[in-house]
Amino acid sequence: MSGIVSDNVGRSGGLIKAAGGGGKILQVVEGTEIGTQTAINATSWTAMNLELDITPTASSSKIFVTAMFMGYGLNGGSHNDQRWSMFRDDTNLGHDVSGLQTNQGNARVMENTMIYMDSPNTTSSVKYEIYARCFSATKTLTIGYADAASAVPQVIYAFEIDGS
């Protein structure tokens, strides 16, 4: 679901007009992957196919981005780190090495939540995407978890917030 808050006509979509002044939510965009898995064994940052595009309505807007997803580190043993980050277009919003989140340990499924407040200073379309990298190329990292009984959704949301 996505939409722009402009008047109460949008109420059928769950949107209600906000009061005047800065800080109100102008639009919400959702990106979802259900039942898909992306596996990597790369030591460089690699796109994990959980993404969305949002076009800010003002260059002063803030974009609040949050993502929730399952990560699974394979080929257990030491140094089986899961390193996750969020990119705006080609820019890593986290640390060059560890990203925004690092999970360490043996092979295991980890629920991950990532939150970032961005100031893209543009009214052009902006892409936010989850990236990952492995500690070693002999390890495998997977986003998403699916089995015969269930599929776990991977979601990313972007909220445009009035920066005036």
C-alpha cells in the first residue's frame, strides 16, 4: 500500500489528513517479499532483493525507513557473521565494514529489524534496499525463510515526513 496524504478523500485507503505544521507523514510506501530466498557468499555488499522506491514531495522531507526480515547464516562454525545494511541508491547508509547490523555466531535464523532516518534532499525517486555481506566467501548468508509449512514475509517501509 502506498499513498500521499493530501485530503480526507484518501480515507478509504487508510489515510487521514494530518494537522498543519512540520512532522506529519506525507506518504507511506511498502515493499514486500514473501516466500522468496536470496543467498549470497560474497564478502562485498550485495543487494538482497528487499527494496522500495519513494519519490519525496519536497527536498526538505525526511524519510524514515524500517525493514523487518529473517536472516540465516549457513556453513556454521566461527566467523559466520551476518552483516546487514541499508543503501539509498548506491550509498551505504551504515558502516563500510559492519553495516547497520551484525549478527555473530553459528548457523542460525535471526529476526532482523533495521531503522534509519534519512534526509535525501531531493524530489527525485529514491531507492532503499537491504544489502548483506559475509565475513568469508566460504560462508553463505540467506535473507528470507520458507519451508513447506510457511513463508515468512520480508518487509520494508518508507515514511515521508514533512521537514518544514
